[in-house]
Amino acid sequence: HLIRLNLQYNQVENIHPKAFERLSNLEELYLGHNLLSSIAAGTFQPLTRLTVFYGNNNGLRKITPELFFNLERLVKLRLDGNSIEVLQDSVFNSLISLHYLHLEHNKVQHIHRDAFSKLTSLRFLNLAHNKQSAVQNVLTFSHLRALTTLLLSENEIQHVGNHVFQSLNKLSKLSLSNNRISVMDSNALKGLLSLRELLMDGNQLEEIPSGLLDPLQRIERLDLSHNHISNINPMAFSKLKHLKLLKLNNNFLTSLSGNSFTLNHVLYDLHLHGNNWTCDCGLEELKRWMTAAHSQGKLLTVIVQCHYPLGEKFDLLRSPEEKGLPAITDPCVFNHHYITNVSVDQVTSRTVSVSWITRDHRRDAAGAKSSRQEVHYRILFDRFGNVDRFPRYVYTPGAARSVTLRELTPGVTYMVVAPRDHCTGLVTLPEEDSSGATLTSDLQLVTVATLVGNAILLLVVSGVWLGRSLRRRLQRRKTSVHVRHMYSTRRAFRAPVTTASVSTDFTSYQSSRPTRLTPLEEDLIQFPCDRFLDNCGTRRDTDFQRFSD
């Protein structure tokens, strides 16, 4: 019940024809990076469920239709890194479910016109790094109607014939890079209606004629760099409405029509460096288009170094015999030559003030200063280090030497440029810094309110305490007999002789009390207290008072 067998990175030289006879359930077989020079026909015939086969990086020189017999479920086949020279007739006829075919890094010189005739489900075909010299047969790829990627780079192709890709209506990527292509027939790209990426860099193309690229109605990325192109028809790119990236760098271009890209409304990445540009009036229209597109944020910066005059910059565009600087009305060009310094001050969380220094921009023939005319300064600012660029521009009147940038994001690093040669960085303050005064005033108000509340509470508590104290004093004053003037309710018991006199002393206090019976002798309590001593200090027990309990 083995499903996956990996024998890669060994030194397998031979495989017995019946090695896989009992592995009928096998779905994945990896034999890459071994020393196989050949595989006998019928070796894989028992593997009816096989979907993935890696035979890459071996020494295979020849493959036959019998080798893949009965592999109708195979989806991915890797034969790259071998020494295959010929793809013979119907070699892949049994692989009706194949989606991915790798044949790169072989020595393929010839492909039979029916080699891929049964691969109607194939989506990916890699034939790079082989030895093909031409792509001319219309039938070679005619059956690959599901193909989306075709790689033919790093071959020896010199000529691409008419209609060779006619049937590849679903192809989205075609690579012909690093070949020797010098001639492409006018209908060589016919039929590529869905193509989005065409790579033809590293060839020997000398011109781009009108109509050659017209079938590429959905093309987005076009690489024509590192060729010998010296002439491009002004209408060569006119039908490429979806073109976003165009590489024309490292060619032999000296001039280019200003109308070459006017119809490419979504073009944002244009590479023109590494050419032999002659910076004269012939490039004036192209410069205007580039300046307008760049100022509107539609085009990334395009670097162009003049080949003649030597060392001149593209945006100067002045004649060699002209001595003084020309009167420039373009703000981008003016900023580049007249702004000498850029500085930043008064940074908050949302705004920043930018100031700059300029040199005199208008002089007459005698060298005396004349009246200044209205000019405009362009300030570019963007978040520094952002992957997604979103530059913003500010234009100011000529009389101004400073500007306030607004609607910034707090706590973000910005780069301010005016022009590219003069720039400065800044970091906006955090959000709380800009509202610090308001926050402080709010805290002061809260503090004052708290103190007032505490004072009121203290007054209320003090009032309550004072009221209770006054109430207690009033109640004490209303009492009829003071505690210190009260007498005991107990009556002193004396002998019959003194009873009358003692009773007389308490008549006023005891008048209201009921008459009590005379206590018995046994009920009397004697208190031997020193408080009954007189001034002489002599103790007289006969005079001790006794009280009834």
C-alpha cells in the first residue's frame, strides 16, 4: 500500500524493469539527483495511479513514448537537468492529465511538431536553458490551449516566426529572455490575447516596428532591456492600454518621440537609463510628458543620463552653445537648479513648517538684476521607508520662502524634498504633545474642582460637629440639679438620740420620699472611712455613720 517513494540524492544507476511491479498504489515517485542514464520501457507501466514523477538531475539522454505508457493520471513531470536532445513524435501521448512539465537545463535542439499534441491540459511548460535555435513551426504549441506559462529563456533562438503562439489564448507569461533574437516576424505575437508579462530582455533586437505589439491587449509588464534597439515607432505601444511597467534600459536609443506613451494611461514604471540619449530639442516633448505624469503622481522617477552633451542631465535640455542658464518655467526644473537649502521647524503632530533658500532666478544680459517674475516652488513630502509610496506635492507662489505642510500623521517619519538634491527628514510629534496645553488646563480645572469639593465637605463636617457640641451644652444647662450638688439617697442611721436632728437635716430632700421602716440592727453596714476623721487626726469610732443598705 505504499503511496510515496523517495529515492532522491542517491547513486542509483539502473532500475530493474520490474522494480515497481507490486506498487500499484504508488502515487508519488522521486528519483531525482541520481546517476540514471536510461530507464527501460515499461518500467512505470504498473504505476497506474502515479500523479507525480521526479526524474530531474540525472543523465537521461533519451525518452520514448513507451516510458510513460499507462501513466494517464500523471499531473507533474520533472525531467530537468538531464541531457535530452530530442523530443520525438508523440513522446508524451499517454500523459493526458499532465499539468506541469519541466524540461529546462537539457540539450534540446529539436522538438517534433506533435511532441505536445496530447497535452491539452498542460498549464506550465519550461524549456529554458536548452539549445533551440528558432521557434518557427506553427504546430509545435498549437495543442497547448490550456497553457498559462511558457519559458523559452536562455536558448539560442535567433528567429521567431509568424503565428507560432497563435493558439495560446490563455497564456499569461512568455519568457524569451537571453536568446539571440534579432528578427521577429510582424505576426509573431499573434494570438496572445491574455498575455500579461512578456520578457524579451538580453536579445539582439534593433527596432520595435509598428504593429508588432498590438496583439498584446492585456499586457502589463514588458521587458525589452539589454537589446540593440535604436529605433522605436511612435505608435509601437499605442494599443497597450494596460501596460504598467516598461523596460527600455540599456539599449542604443538616442531619441524618443514625445507621443510614444501618451496612450499608456496606467504606465507608472518606465526605465530609460543606459541609453545614448542626445539631450536636445528632440526630447522636449518626451520631457513634458514625463514631467506632467510625474507631477500628477502617475509616473515614478525616470533617470536619464545624457550621452550628448557629456555629463548633462536630461531635465536641463539646453543647447551646447548656450552660456547662461535659460529662463525655466517648469517648477520641477526650476526647483532643481535654484533651491539651495531646505530646513524644517515648528514641528507638531499634524503640521510642520518648511523653509528654503533660493538664488536669484532672473538676470538680464548685462548681468544686472531685473524685476522678478512669478515662479512656483514645488515641495514633495512622503512617509520615509514606506513600502507603498504616496507622495504629496505643494506648490507655492514665488514670493514665499516657506510653507506649512498639514494633515500629517502623528509620530511618523517624513522626508521632505525640494528638489531631489535637497532634502530633510522630520518626525511628527505624538498626538498628546500637540494637545498638551489643553490637557494641562483640563487637569488644573479638575484639581481645583476637587479642592473646592473637599473644602465644602470639611465645612459640612465641621458644622455638624459644632452643632452637636452646642446641643450638648444646652442640654447640660437645662438640668435642674448639678451632679456635684446631688446627695446620696441613702439615709444615715443614728442612735435614737440623734435621729431627730439628722432627720431634720434631710427634711427638705426626703420630704417627698415615702416613709421607710426602721432598719434592724443586723441590716446596718458600717463604713470605716478616713473621710470621717476631723482635723485633729484622731479616729473616733463612736462618731462613724452607719447606713442601711
